[in-house]
Amino acid sequence: MRMSSRVLVVLAPALLVAGALSLSGAAPEAADVQPAHFARCDNFGRRFLYSQHILWPTSVGSDVLVMLIEDVDVNMMYSADQWKQTFSEPPVFDGDHWSWNYGAHPAMGAFSYMSYRNRGGSWAESLLGAALNSVIYEYLIAGAIQQPSINDMLVTPLLGGLAGEAAYRLKKRLVRDRRLNGWEKIVLSVTDPFEVLYYGFDYRRMARAAYR
């Protein structure tokens, strides 16, 4: 499936809206810093479950939005034959537009990487988690539409991990004084929107969080 450059225009809003639906209710009521939603992500399994709350709604929501923009017949895209082909044939090297392969996919990988990093995962674990999520996306989500892409499964976690780690370190630098000004809030909202959603847009609480 070919993706036009218009995908990048709609991807960010789609991610934010879908993520907001997924993490709704995450705004804490208690006085402590850590929200109650996924408060104990102290192992890989729990961090994996948290990451799925970001991966599935954002991926499915973005794919549906793209299909609506591209005027694709959904009945033709989601078929038993495509599922059978997905799991019976090897992944392919796709020729999607560069904006999708080297823009949208790394962005998805960065958000996936940070979903582990933000909940206490090391950079190695977060990279592994991003790679696992990329495989899940290619086979279980996009696999209902097209053949899994080998280049996407490489580019998404690798470039996404680099971008995600850069965004994570930037956030640590911004919150080091336990306060955020207006511009810093905007930067975090753009580079780490799902962590902002996790804290229910409570930037003061987010600034007091302990990031490793």
C-alpha cells in the first residue's frame, strides 16, 4: 500500500487523539507523584502491557484515517486471504513513500521506545520492546492490510530508538529543576505526548517524576 506525504500531516493528530482515548482516566487524583494508572511497571511484562495501550489505538486509528484519506475500500483491504499470506510468506522490502518509511515509522518507534523508557526500562530493554512492538504492528495490525515489511521492522525500532532516547534525555534535562516553563511544556507535549497524557496534562507532577 503506497502512502502519500499527506500521511505526515494527519499522523500527529491521529496519534494524540487515539492515545488520549487509550489513556483516558490516567489523570491522577491522589497527592503522590505517580499516577495510579500503570503505577507499578516494575518489570518488562508490565511495561509491555503499558506500551500496548499506546501501540494499538494509535496504529489502528492512524491506519483507518489513512485509508479514509486515500479512499481505500476497507472490504478489499481486510481479508482472510491477506491474513493467510501474511503468515505463510516471508516479509518483503516495501516501496512506500519516504515520508512513511523514514518519517512516520521512526516516529511510531520513538513513542514505542519511550513507553518502556518512561516506565523505568533501560535503553536496551526499551529498544527490544520497540522492536517487538514493530513486529506486532507489521504482523497483527498492518498484516491485515499488506505483507509485513522487513525494512519497516528494522527502521522503526532503530531510528525510533535513537529519536526516542534523544527525546528522553531532553526531557530529563528539562525537568532537572523540577519545574517547567511555557516553552518547555510545549516541547514535551510535542516530543513525548503520551507521557503528558499519562500525567493528565499535570506538568507540575510530571516535572517531579523520577526518570532513570
